[in-house]
Amino acid sequence: MNSIWRLNLITIFFGFLGITLIARLFYWQILAGDQLAVLAQIQQQTTIELPAKRGEVLFADGSFLVANQPAYFSYLARKDQPLPADLATKLAPVIFNHLTVSATPSAQLTVKETNQLIKEAQAILEDRLNDQRLIWIPLARKLTQPERWQLEALNLDNLFFEEEQVRLYPEASMSAHLLGFVGSNEQGKDIGLYGLEGYYQSELAGRPGIIKQETDAFNQPIITGQFKKQDQRDGRQLRLYLDKSLQFLVEKKLERALGKYQAKAGSITVMDPYSGAILAIASRPGYDPGEFTRYDPQLYLNPVIAAAFEPGSIFKVFVMAAALEEKVIKPETICDICDGPVKIDKYTIKTWDNQYRPNSTATDILIHSDNVGMVFVGQKLGLDKFLDYFQRFGFNEKTGIDLQDESVPEVKPDKQWTYVDLATASFGQGFVITGMQLLQAVAALANGGQLVTPKVVDKVISDGKEISIPTKIKQNIISPETAKIVTNMMIAAAKSGEAQWVSVKGYQIAGKTGTAQVAVGGKYAEEKTNASFIGFAPADHPKFAMLVTLKEPQTSQWASETAAPLWFSLAQDLLNHFNVIPENP
């Protein structure tokens, strides 16, 4: 009986073992077969990437805004003989800049700082050299020609170089916010960040080449083994709408204006209102994209598309346009509350200059930038229609410009808006928007009512072929007739408003000042303002629309004395650039 029991037990054991083996074989060969095959392939070969040439960025005239200059990727091939024990010590002083990060340029480092960085680089190299899994041992990327010569002087027969490029900026830091820069991802590979470099990363980067070498069980190259090399595919070029001479002019005038008006920051953007093409764009303070690690990361963001602010009085033209389109007012409509301050709930709204003008027309309201008058216009429009046009003009969404760092400010849900909000919003306070949203909206007034997507790139160039970026018209916001009426009102505001003293003579210019208080700790600071001016010229068929903003100018809190003079000075230059002949020389 015991023999039979033992025999059954042995039978059950071997039966269970057989089933287990069959199950494991099924898993290895069927379920995990593909995964194990890939793993085996990885273990049997080593791979190294060869960088592709990154595409250049060109001005509208074809000259380089961003180019490339030769650099070198260096690596060692592990061979039968062991590597020299002191190899890391010899390599580190040559390539430490490429393995460590310092906020100080190499030429400005102290001896102590340099030695510390060399020590860190040596530790990194020792880890790589001792990693027996690496057949191709990467040393450093972006080496200069002198650094290559220094490495070659070490007479290493297993040292190799592959040519690559580093970004070259012929115009120094010009258009830094527009461009962005080339940084590194977690794997240490080049990647475009911010601006054009980030938005067009896939087009600019191209496809890297690959070298694959079959290895034996000891991870050594097999002489007769499989060797594959796939050539890299270079990135595409970008040709911009950016006008080189205009860009230079805008950057210089902005720099001088910041000093003259003692402003903390400022931006200027020039756009073709019909196509949405960005002809010039500049912001200060800026940074050097070739040395971006030395700057505060907050400076990387393009203020025109990523910084929101209360627009102030420049927003009045859009409320006026909406009211005219809805036919709740006409240019000659009389304001019946403009004889004094107006009380909304527990708030009292006054004019900016404490001057009151009874029986003002709608045109007068815009000329004098009358806050009380705009409350009148806002009430005529109504909250629902105001919110409708707020959306139509694109103030609750991104413009869609081809730059990576665009953001959209948070907008209060429609249900949370009150009639107090309507009153203050009618003259541009109580909400925030970006400069690009404003410029896109004013371009719609300039072009007859169409909301056009702003764009920076004109063409993508690859292998001699040019691919044009089409103009995108989102929708018709207002009729051409309404656009013409608002334009005429803006002409009157530019000629007879508070900035009339700087108006360019002989041209029809449509424009509007904006002076907005700055909120600090939930309250408006009495002495701090953001000054702006927006407009287009010539008014009948505009060559450009332009927005100028100055953050907290100290010489005057009024846009008519800071942003407006800068805008009109640039407008004169732009009209000359486009060969627009004055009507009354």
C-alpha cells in the first residue's frame, strides 16, 4: 500500500513538473518571444547615434538669423587591450566644459573653480571607461576644433570623431525670445526649447544616423559580425517673415526707450494685419541664446505671448466695435451719463483726468478715452453680447502663433461675470490678456473684420523644396463697414486724443493709448502703471499693425507720454520703410 502511495506521489510530482515546464516554454516562446528576441538583439550588439545637422533659421531676405558652426562628437572604441589607467585624468582637462555645467564662462573661472570642474569631469569619465557594457564610449559633444586637436595630441588609436554642429548667432542676442534655444533632454540629446526652436523641433532636428556593431558573449566586437551604418538626415531650414532691418530698428529703439522712460521691461511687435505675418518682435530684458544657462529661466519666456496684463484703454476699441456691430450705438450717439462719475453697485467710476464732458458722442468717448463713457457703451452692449465678442476677438484662447511658449490667461467663467465686471471691463480693467491676443484683435479691425492667426515662419525648406505656411483666417468678427467706422474713430483718437502731440503728420494713423494700473496684493498701486499704444497705418490700407508696451515707466505714468511717442517714432520709420508717401507733405 505504501509503495502504491509513493508511486502516485512521484507520478503527481513529475506530472506537475512537466506541466510547469510546458507552461514556461509556452510563455518564453509564444507570449514573450518578441520581447526576448529584442532583448537578445540588444545584448548581441552595441549602438551609437550620429547627430544630424540642425536646420538653420533665416530672415525674410535669406540671411542667417541662426546658423551652425562645425563641432565634433568624440568617442572611444573599446578594443582587446585594456584602456590606460590614467586616461580619464588626461581627458578631463580638455573636455570638462562639456561634461559639467557652470553659470560662469570658462574664461572667467578661478583656478579653484576650474580644478573642481575638472575633478567632476574625471569622475564622470571614469564611470564611462569602466562600464564594460559600452563598446563605443562617448566622451563629449560640441567640441571645438582646438579641443579636437588637444585630444588628437594624446595619440589614442581608438579615438574617433564625428562632425556635428553648434548653434551660431550672427546677430548675437537679436530675437532671442522669438528663437528660443537648443538645450539637452534627459538623455543628453539636443532638443529645441521655447520659441521657434521648440515649436519646430521635429523639422529642425532632422533624424540622427546610427552605427550598430555585433558583439560576442564577452561584449567584444565580432570582426566578421554584422555592421550597419544609417546616415543621418539633416533638419529643415525655416525662412521667417522677420525683416532684418526692421528687427534691428525695433530692438534698438526699445533699448533706448527703456532707458529714457526708466521702464522695467518692454515689448514691441509689428505684424502684417492681412496675413498675420510677424515682421518684427522684440522684448527686454532679454538673454543670449548661446549662453542661456547663465540667465534666469524666467527670461526664456516671450512676454508678448506668455505674459498677461490688464490692457487698459486700448481695449476700448474692441468694446466700441462690438457695440457698433450690434447697432446699439452709432458714432454720433450721445452719452447720457457723461456729466459726472457713475456709481455701479458700491463702486464709483471716474474719468482718468477727472474731467467730465456732458453730451459726448461715441467718437468723443474714444478720443478722450472716457471711462464713464465706456461704461455707457458697455451697458448698451450688455453682458451677454460683451462675453460673446470677448470670445469672438479671441481673448479666451491662444492665438495659435507658431511659437512654443504661448499661454492663455485664465478667464473667469461666464456665469461669474457681474455688471460691475462689465463696467470695469468696458475700459480694460478686471481681466488680463496677452500682447499677441491684442495685436491679433486689432489686426481684425485693420483688415476689415477677419481674425487671422499670427505666424512667424513663411516657408519650411527641405532639399531645395519650399513649403509655404498658409494664412489661417479663423472667422469674421465684424463687418467691413463696422471695421471702417471704428478705424475712423481711432484716426480721430490719434489726431485729437491725449497723444496728438506726437502724431505723425501727413498720414492717416489709427491708434489708441492704454494706461492700466498695476494690481499689487489684490489692490491697484497708485503710482504703478503699464503703458501701451496699439494701432495701424496707413489707416485706409494698413502696411502694419503694431503694439508697444512699457512696464511701469518711471518718468510718467501716462501712455501718452511714454508708449505713444515710441509707437509714433517707429511708425514714421515703418512708413518710410514701406515707401508710403505722405498725403499732405
